[in-house]
Amino acid sequence: MGDVVIGELQLNLYVRLLSDTHANFATTLEAVNLISHPEVRVILKDSTHEFYLNRPNDRYPGTIARPTMMEFDCTGEFNGQGIIANTWPEAVLNR
């Protein structure tokens, strides 16, 4: 897939990694290590599971040897909000 998307179509290919706990993330990382195309990129969320403010911070940014994008929830849809954009700047900066 990487050869076609990246090589032939000249597009970026992202794999969005999700895990509900840090322990389960080890299996996810094993799968990423099986991707042979070196230019496949990774998207990580700012926390485990969903974007709940009470979930632990994702500790894997900067540890995966691929270009990595961080995904944040700026509408609070998983915190019972989702009505207006709310960035919780302190929480985002901490993560």
C-alpha cells in the first residue's frame, strides 16, 4: 500500500494508532514495526483510549522512529461537551 500511495501517487500515508492502555500499546507498536515502508507516518492521540481529561498522557510521542502527528480533541466531544470549541490550553500544553 505504501508503494502505491507514497511512491506512485506521491501522497502521505498515515497509520492512526489507538490503544486503551499503555500495556496494550506494546502490541500496537509491534504491528507498526511490521510496516516495511519507511515513509509511512503515525498519528497518536494525546491520551490512551479516548480524549478524556482523566486518562493518562500518551507517553509514546518521540519514541517511534517515524514522522509522528499528535491528535488533540479541541471540542471536548469525549468530555461531555462538543457544543463549542474549547482547547483547555493548559491540558494541551501539558500533553
